[in-house]
Amino acid sequence: MRMRDPLWKRKNCRRSRRLCAFALIFALLAGCGQSAPGTKDSTDQTESVQGTDGAENAGTDSTGTDGAEQVGTDSTGTDGAENAGADSAGTESEKAEAPQKEKGALNSLPSKYWLPNKNAGTVVRVDYETDAYGSTISKYAYVYLPYGYDENKQYDVLYCLHGGGGEIDAYFNTSATPAKTKILFDNMIANGDIDPIIAVSPTYYGGSGSSVDQVTEFSKKELINDLIPAVEGTYSTYAESTDPEGIKASREHRAYSGFSMGALSTWYTFVYCLDYFYYFIPISGDCWVNGTHNAVGGAIMLEKVCAESGYGEDDFFIYAVTGDQDIAYSAMQDQMKAMKTNSPSFRFVTEDNAEGNICFRVQPKARHDYFYMPLYYYNALPTLWRGGPVYDE
Ligand code: FER
């Protein structure tokens, strides 16, 4: 089994890459005796709207069908920038107005990341059938293809599940009216924060029983039997084949994430599908046991899965995140405490120790709301395949 570099090693690589970049820029500037040429990059189009704080106008809702049309159009919006940790796009006046980052806060989301980037990916629909629930039913998922998607390349893939009451279009909506998370992915890729990825927004609706049953059955059966083969058999990921062996062989190129009930699904994807996924981002939801919060029970279950899986401590990574005003906060905090006692296979990355396979980040003032997803993904995604630091260096 190929081992993932531990975080400290990736961190050192990242640091030396950055030093090289600085040295190169310095050498270029010194050599030219003037500032670097004004190369237009893909983000320049956002500079023309710097006066409009997109973060202010992004709106909040908890339904997942977020008003993408509000982005950058309403100059009288509420101060979402402060709540979401957004910062200035870079001018001196904006810097002066930018809220100070609170202790423990995630890295601020540049306000231009709320605004469409001209190098925009596309959202397509993949239809498939599943018999995970006793009879054959037709379902579909939305798939985000990065700008310049090329079927001759291979892409890491991120699965994103909505929460209870949320909808399948929560993450991306459509190419024409993109949701905020799609706009975020476009900007992160265009600015080189992450490599181009494919991302998938399915729904757990369609099964039977309680929502907890639907979520857990989705992770247990539909995900591996039907959804992954449908998506990764159509678009170019690292899966050489979409049978279980092919999906397993490409696990280091696959991440699972979700908000609220989608976070429950993320924990259960760890439980049922650790063979097929390496990275997990549970957002604002804890690992219930038998449909209810049970911190110690969840910690014991997760440890058992890990210990019995044969995977070592460098063979997975979990970025758990929520806000301190979130209804999931105390439950997640309890779970993390319980894991520190009951789950020796999990080693927490902290501000003092960059090594580990799980972190728990808490954003001050953030509530249980899709509004914060761009901020959370902005911070989480660079820590996955690139192994960026969880905390500021
Ligand atoms: C949690 C808090 C809230 C959680 C789920 C929810 C799985 C979901 C609530 C809802 O959809 O009504 O900690 O963990």
C-alpha cells in the first residue's frame, strides 16, 4: 500500500516550493530592474468590480438553493463578509476595511472569490440507476467539470453531499446560474490554490425509511455500486476501471464531503468506504450512532473501522469543520474529545503539531448555514491533495 507523505513532510515541501518561488520572483525583479510585466491572469476580470464586496451580497440561506444571482449585485446586503471571514481583494482601502481575523479563525476568503471567474467550469448531469433500496430507481447527480476539462488528463474527484432539506443543486446549481461553491471552485482553480478537480453533487433522497437510514444506505451501497461507476466511468478520474478494485486502487485521488446530514454521510462513508476514499470533509455534523448523537459510541465505531481496515495512520485524512454558533458545534466538539480518548488511530493536527490524520477547525461566529461552505472548502481543499498546512504557518 502506498503511504501518503505525512503532513509535516508535505509542509516542508510546500515551504521550499514557496521559497523557490520567492527567489525566482526576486531574481526576475532584480534582473529587470523594474516590476514584473503586467501579465493578465484569469482573475483580472474581478479587479474591475473591486468596489463591490461580493461577500456582502452573497446572501444567506439554509436551504441549499442559494441565490447565486445575488452575488455581486446587491450593494445593500448584510455584512456577510465579516461572518464568513471574507477579506479584501487587495486594494489598500479594502485592506483598511477588512475585518481582523479572529483568534482561531480560518484563513479569510478573498471577496473576489464570491464573484464569477471568466475561466468557469461547467456543470453537467449524469443519470444512473440504483437498486440499493430494494427496487430499481432512476437518479442523477450534478458533476462539476473544471475549466479546460480534458478527457486525456486524470482528475482528483470530490463528492459533495447536501444536508437535510437541502437540494441536489446546493453546491453547483447550473453553469448559467452558478451556486457559490461552484464559483469558489472556479476561482480556486483559476488562481492555482488547488489543481483542477472534478466534483460531484448527488442526493441521498430517494431511498426509504428515515433520513438517517437514507443517508447511511446511500453511503453503504449507492455510492460505490452506482454513483461512482456512473460518474467515473464517464469522466476521466484516476479510476482505471470502475469495479471495486479499480475504485480502491484510486482511493488516494478521491475525497468525500458534506454539510449537516451530508456530514453524517461523510462519517458513514469513512465507516463503509474507507477502501475507496482517502480524504473526508465532514462539515457541521457529527457521527451519530443509531440515528442519534453518541460521541463515545461514534468514536469507538470509527476506531474499530480504522483498526480493522488495515490502513495505517497515514492512509487517510479528515478535515472536520464547523462554526462556534453552529447547532452541530457542541456535538462535534464532544465527538472530537471522545476520539482523543477512544480512537488511538486518529492523531489530531493542532496549532502546535502539524502531523496527524484529522483536524477539527472551528470558525468563530459561524452558524449552521450553507453560507459558510465556500469559506470551509477554501480552507479545506488545499490541505487535501496538496497537503497544505491546516493552520497558518
Ligand atoms: C448535527 C447537527 C444537525 C448533525 C446533523 C444535523 C449529523 C442536521 C439537522 C437537520 O438536517 O435537521 O450535529 O450531525
